[in-house]
Amino acid sequence: MLNQNRQKAPITKSQFKKLACAVGIAGVTTLISFPVLAKFYPPMALFQPSAHRSYPYRNSEKSIADTLAENKKFANLYHELKQAGLVDELKKGNYTIFAPTNQAFNTLPKNDFNRYNQPQNRARVLKYHLVASKITGEDKDLNGKLVTTVEGGQIKITVDPQDETVKLNNAIGKHPSIQASNGVIIEIDKVLLPPGL
């Protein structure tokens, strides 16, 4: 009969050293691999999300509006679009939307927020985040290109030569973008303000 109260033998000093060494190697390997992982997405892939529907975090069978409504990180954006009366349009039109996160709205400087919060400016700013077509990553000349928004102003697309991040004016686009049924959602870290606002 086995002794059920038998205690496990304590880890020996030799075993502890081996474990610590293995953890250290794993940590160093992870740190070294981060720059490699950062290069996993070529810059212009931001405008060409995967077509594989098996990736629900980057693709949706629903419209842009419904996809934004279901994603908590875009709760502020969806609320603002609703206030501006743009939700219905984002259920049918074909768009690329540069989508500021909740954090982007929360860190909007007070003066900018006060200007944005005026009824005549809210719709204008939100329309500045919309392009009335899908921007394709197959366009090799996107770096430095100006795209015209629904608001009428233009947004400059640039690739940072240091880390190959894609900038939309001064906002950074985050991989991967989301393919919705009627366009593309590109997450950005700042609220874009049209010229002259």
C-alpha cells in the first residue's frame, strides 16, 4: 500500500540552478525575438487585412458600425458617431475608417476637446476619419501619399524609417486592421483633427 502522506522531495540546489538557467534562456530569447515579431507585418499590410474569416479578431461579417459597436475599445468612437448621426452611413457605405480608441479620446488635450465638442465640429472631425473607399496595401506608393477624407481634408500616410510604423498624420496605425463587410477599420492611437479646426 502506497503511503498517501508521502511528501515531495524539496528541489535541490542543482535542480534550482537548472530551472533558473532555463527561465533565463527563455527570457533572453523572448527579448531578442521582439524586434523580429515587430517586423512580422510589412507596413502596408495595415491596409490589407487578412481575408481569412477564421481570425475573428481581425475580420467581421458585420458592417463597420456594428463591428465598432461590439468592440469595447471603440466604445467612445461609436458613441460619438451615433451623436453625429453617422452610424447608419457606416452600415452601408464602403469606407476605410481610422478608428481612435477610447484611450485616444481620453487623452485629447482639453483645448482640442472643447473645439471638437461643439456640434458643428463633431461631425466634421469624425468625417475626417473616413475615406470613401478601401485603401489597398497593394499600392506601393502609399508612403508619403495624401488621401482625401469624407470631410474634404487630406491625411498623409508615412512609414517611420526607424521602426516601420505607419503614421496617419501624427497618429500611429496598429496592426492588424479589421476587415468588415463594407470596409476596413484601422485602429489609431490619436484623434485626428482636420486642418483649420
